[in-house]
Amino acid sequence: MRDWIVPAMGTFFFWGLWGFLPKLTTRYLSPLSAVLYEALIAVPIALVVLSILKFKPDTHPQGILLAGVTGLLGFLGALGYLYAVQKGQVSLVSAFTALNPALTILLATLLLGERLEIRQWFGVGLALIAMLLVAA
């Protein structure tokens, strides 16, 4: 088995639950309150990671900046997702937002020089069509 399969399966599971639970959460909390509690829960996890790293994380200005922007985008995305599922069906919102890899693929090809085959571009095109159909 390829060494990325097990962590990818974990991601599938965790993100599958992550996509569902906000619909229940926003029955009881506003999206702003929910994202606050998400951030507060992230702090102890960060402390555990820091201890695993023996309180000596890698440091590089560009890496730290990119990690910070990644975290910011993640929380902004989570906040947008919370607002979306509060007002819409979680089944449709999750399907729509789960198509975000289409943007990742575009950026990877334009900025990183990654290459896709024609059939893979066809799949990306179908995903974009799916996004339009889900949103309609």
C-alpha cells in the first residue's frame, strides 16, 4: 500500500465528520461563537505538538508566514462554512465546498508546474460542472 493512503483515509474520515458536525453546532451556537470554540480547542493541540517537537519547532520566516496564512485561510473557510450550513443544507454545502481541490489543482499547475493528463483535466471539468449543478 502506498504510504500516503492511511493518512489520506484518516483525512477523509476526519473531514467527513468535520463537514457534518457544523450543521448540528449551528443549531446551538452562532458561526462566530462556533469558530471561537474551534480556535480554543486548537490551542491545546498546538501545545501537544509543541511538546512532541521538544519545544523546538522549525523556524524559517517564509515558512512561518505561509503557515500563518494557511491557518488564517483555514479559519476563514471554516467560518464561511459555518455560515453556509447554518442557512443551507449540509449535504449541498459540503458537496459544493468539497470541490475546492479544483482551485488547488489550477494553482498547482500554474504556480508549481505540476502536470495533469487530459483525462484528469476532464475530471476537473466534470467537478466544476458538478459544482454548478449542486449550486443551481
